[in-house]
Amino acid sequence: MNRTDRTIISNKLSAVSIRDFLLVTTVWKRSSFRVVARELGISPSGLSHQVRKVEEALGTTLFERSSQQVKTTLEGEVLLSHIQDVLGVVGKLDLLAVKTSRPFGGHLKLGAISTIGAYVLPYVVNLFEANFPNVRIDLLEGKTEGVTQRLRGSEIDMMLSCRFADNADMETKPLFTERFDLIVNVAHPLAAKTSINVQDLDASEFMTMADGEGYSEDTLPAAIRTTQHDYNACCTEIRGLSLETIGALVSTRGGVSMVPSLASPRLSTFPNVKIVSISGRAPQRTIYASWRRSSPHQEAFHQLCHVLSEMQAVCDLPIAGASSL
């Protein structure tokens, strides 16, 4: 087919609308002009005119008309079958247009690091569904590096973590800050206290969380901060473990660790453990949301960040930096 032929076909069909195609396929299915005209609330002569317009554009007769019935021609059967296919595609385009007009294209894939997932995601989902009711959300949980790689590889759309994504391809926004509590074995002397200053902790029995789990390092005692990097014998570093495993270690092994405040109520139900609040300049972590700058849904991501920042109040989290008395 040369360019001239395509132009002629285009010019012929340019006068035909999707509604015209719907009319002729309805006549095809009903085999009656009168029935279709009555169903659509138009005159039989008006319907006949619309059908003839389509026939002229296609260059063939679609129907044999008589006073008794309407019969589809052989050419009409072929063409109407293709017109039906065209209308099917148009219907899919219409649905796709509605879907893509919704935030995140109607579907958000959200990833979170493991020490956030079980305690933060329930609040996230509730806030998300309340503010984006027609958007599906899929959840993924994993270690920091793994979730980050999935975001970079476009397997997920957004990541919740405790690490600022210092990458030119990523947009990162702080959502909220939560303080850390101590989790101690009930046999430990600290279990008798209701609160303790973090500077009074003994590094020799302290289990630290791995890099990327959210400590603000300048709030840790010097001894603990040093051993967190040196990984020497006086301090056990917890790498890639869930908060439940941390609770189990403290329950069975003894010692002391810090856990995010959102996890404290659940971990306090573990046997042989107690949650002790930290007074003074307590360690804290900031939860960040990160996404690709190349995503077409930038406005929706910023809107979601604004919604999720409400978790500071929804979860009744202590304000970062405030002193406990």
C-alpha cells in the first residue's frame, strides 16, 4: 500500500465516528433498523442515513434492506467483524485512559525494609486506602540493599527505608521520625528501671542493629558507636535480622538492644523481656520514601509523602529530639 492509497483510505474514514461504528454493529446484531432505532431513541430514517454514511466510507454495502428484514451481505459480514474488533480495542483504550488518569496509574508497588514492614506498613496501608481508594497497592519486604536494587530495577515504584537515597536518579523525602526504646531481659538490672539515659549503657552487652536500619549515630554512646563499626568481641552486631529475632535473642540470650518505638508494643509480649524508655537525647531514626525521578507519577508520590507524614500524629510517636523526663 503506497502513501496515496493510505491517504485515500484515511480521508474516507475520517468522516466516520466511533458512534457510527457502534450503530452499524448494533444493526448487525439486531437485524432490524426499527428495533435499533427504537432502542437508541432515533428515527429509522436517521439511523439509515448513518448506516449509509459508513457504507460510503467503506465503499461497499453492509446490509440488504427489505420491508421484511435486514440481511448482512457477505462483504458486510467480513467488515463488521473487523469493526467489532476495532470497537473492542477502543473499549480497552477507554479503560486504560481511565486507569492511567488515576494516581500511580491505578497500581502502586511499594517496598519496605524488614525492620519497618511489620510495624509501619499496616499504618501505611490504612492511610493509603483512605486517600487513594481506587488504587491497588502491592507490598514487598526485604533487606535494605535488596529493596534498593528492586527500586532501581523498576520492580517496585517506591521504597520505605531508613537511608537517604543519595543518588541523582532517586528522589527521597523524609516522612517521620521515631525514637528507639530499649529491649532488655527481665533478669537484667535495667529491667527494674522505667527509663535510662543512653549514655549510661554498657557497650559490652549491647546488640546493635546493622548499618542502614536507622540509628542516628551521633546519639549513640561513644563506646557503642565505636564497636558498631569495629565489630569487635565486646559488641554483637545484628545484621539482616527481623525485630522479632532481636526480641528472641534478648529473651533467650540476655543483653540489651534498641528497637524502634512502633515495634515496642508487640515485642513487649515476648517472654522474659521488658521495654524500657530512653531518656534524654534518645536515639532515633527517620523513615524515608524514595522513588525514581524518571517515574511519570511525581505529583502522586509527593501527595503520598504528605499523607504518610501524618503517621507522626496517627501513631502518637514521640517528637524527635524531645527529652523524656
